[in-house]
Amino acid sequence: MAVRINADSFEAEVLQSDIPVLADFYSDSCVPCKRLSPVLAEVEEEYTDSIKVVKININFDTELAERYEVQAAPTLILYKDGKEADRLRGAIKKADIVDLITK
């Protein structure tokens, strides 16, 4: 299950991670975000050795949302070696996520 992180743990969990990290910038009131949650759990389970999935609530962690220019929820940002490698926004399908992490 994806770990909920905040600004205090972001650097250690995301930027210093040895493996790529898929960060889910979400909101509790966002219906597409709620639909995406079980899909992310599937992806995390299937790619457990090659990717870490974390969740960041944009309502509570506005600093991170602003720093990474997250303007809509959900936004998925893939980080590799401490840098943004790619991102997806909006209602996202599992195939899109798999394409993102396997390319």
C-alpha cells in the first residue's frame, strides 16, 4: 500500500530513493483520485521491486504541490534519481501508468 508522505519526509522517501518513485498528488474530495487508489495499489504490487508509490495530499501539503507545479488532482509524478522524469494528470488508466514506469 502506498505510503502517505509530507514535506518533512519527501526528500528521504522520494528524492533520496534508490529506486524510482511514483508520487500521487491527490485530494480527499477528488473522485478520480479515489478511483485511482486501487489501481495504484495494483501497480505497486506488480512492480514492487522496481518502483515505490507514495501519496501526497495537496490540501495539506500545499508547499510540495506548489514546488512541483501540481495544478490538478490527481497528478502522478515519476521521480528517478531525485529528479522528475515524467508526469500524468487527470483520470488515468492503469495502462498509462504502466507505460510511464516501464519506458
